Amino acid sequence: MLQTLAPGANAHAVHTQTKGFQIECIVACENHLGEGPVWDVGEGALYWVDSTGRRVGKDAIWRLDPKSGDVQSWRLDRDIGAMALCTDGKRAVLALDDGFYVYDFRSGDLEAAALIDRPDSRVRLNDGKVDRRGRFIAGGMDDREELPLCDLWSLAPDYSLKKLAGDIICTNGPCWSPDNTRFYVADTFRHEIWAHDYDIETGDIANRRVFASTDGDGGFADGSTIDEEGYLWNAQVISGDLIRYAPNGAVERRISMPVRNITSVMFGGDNLDEIYVTSMARVSHPAAHEHFAAEAKPQFAAGSLFRITGLGIRGIPEPRFGG
């Protein structure tokens, strides 16, 4: 289902200015689990997903045109981990519970492209992103966030599928260094962000090592992106900190967001110097660790889309899926 909202209809009264930059809530979408923002340079628009929105009757795929303020959303009857636009801009490749699918925005048709091995029904695909050869890399998560049941997958433009790694609890934040030689990904509930050597020609990864640890921190590593200087930005769920890591893994800065459960981050805007941050409104969770159950009621503006301006830092264009 397509929903179109009037320009400015979702404006929300959350606006913070500090230290030369400002944070504003630009879409009060109340996402159950907002995730996976992708700025498409061709359209000049931001796409993101509400991973578990269908569980509470909400739409799954969202699009913002910042110039007009128009917001569109599409409904799916499936949980969605991540999405990327296809080369034609009329379709998207989606990471769903049991594999990769192609979604047609015009017709609403959903077609399986490649299914994954699922050792347990509680495994579903979660975060994903496209490398600079057009491959869609996405990994799984245990829906109860407890056991290392999941794998990391690479979907090629010809829809062939390759397993890159296993033994993962919850995949988040895949991204690449500007020179394509390093691949980053987090296992959220292992409290680690990993770095790997990356072969951009073959799409293979090797030499996994810990890039940064959130053990002892106030939150957990969720979605990430890379800026043009090669620094990694990570949205830390539960703490509400947006963290910029230097290429050696040192924390360069922390930005406290207006809500605690931020989920992912992406550069956008005409000059790629704006930062978009997704968040979640979910207040209860079945996981045994109960980190999210501590929220007795929703925070003000939880689940909204936020934008940070004035930092003077630029991102790198995100590619479309090659299929």
C-alpha cells in the first residue's frame, strides 16, 4: 500500500542546536523499528525501513524528499531487514526473513531472488548494504537476540548467492572504507564491530579482527556508515549516542541524540553533508536480556527520523544494487 503525506505534515517539535551543529526531527513516523537509511543520489531522496512495523500495523518501506517534504510509504506483510534500490530505480532488493526479494514499487509485486539456509525459524535477515560493485551484503539475526545462529550473505547482481561468514547473533552496520579494502560489520550482542580485509573484485572477506568494542559502554553497536575521511559512524542503540570512530578504532566524538534507541545512520543532502538517523518506538521485546523492556512507555519522538546539519563532514555516495 502506498501512502502519500502532505509536505510538512510530519514535522515534529524536536530541535536542538549545540556546538555549531543542530539536530532536528524531520519525520515523526513513529517507526516500530526504523532501520537501514539509504540516501539515493540519483533521486535526491532518503529511503529507510520499519523492520517490524507490520507487527503493529505500520508500513515497511519509507521515502522522504527533503526538498518538498513529501513522505511516501509502502506496506509489506513481512519483516524487512534492509533494502537497496535496483539500477532502474523502480524496484528494490529487500532482505526479508528467509532471503532476498525484488520489490516493484509500481505494482507491489514481491518476487524471490535467492533464499537462505535458515537453521531456525527465529532467524531472519537484518541489516545490509551495497558494495561498490553492486553486490548486496546482508546478514541474519536471531529474532530473540540470544544465539549465534546466523550467517553473512552476498547477493551478486546476477542473483547468485554466496555465504561470507557464520556464527553471528545479530548482524548490523555493514560498510566499506573509501578505498574498498576494508569491510566493517557489527555483531551487536557480542558487543563488537569487526573489520575485515575486502577484495572488491571477488567480494570475499578475510582476516576478521575487532575494530571497536562496546563492552562496558552504555549501548550496543547498530547501523553504521563511512564518511569521506574513512571514519566510521555508528548509531548506538539504548545509549542514544552517535559515535564517530577513527580508522584505528579510537572514538573521535560522541553526539547525544534526543532519543535513546537510535538504530542507523546515513549521509545525505545535495552535498552529502547532512546526517540522517533512524530510531525505534518499540518499548518491549521478547529477548532474554531485556535491555529494551526497561522502557515503561515510549519516549517523546521515539521512532522518528532525525537530521543533523552543520558538522562540515561529508559522506560517500551509496551505490544501487547492480541487478
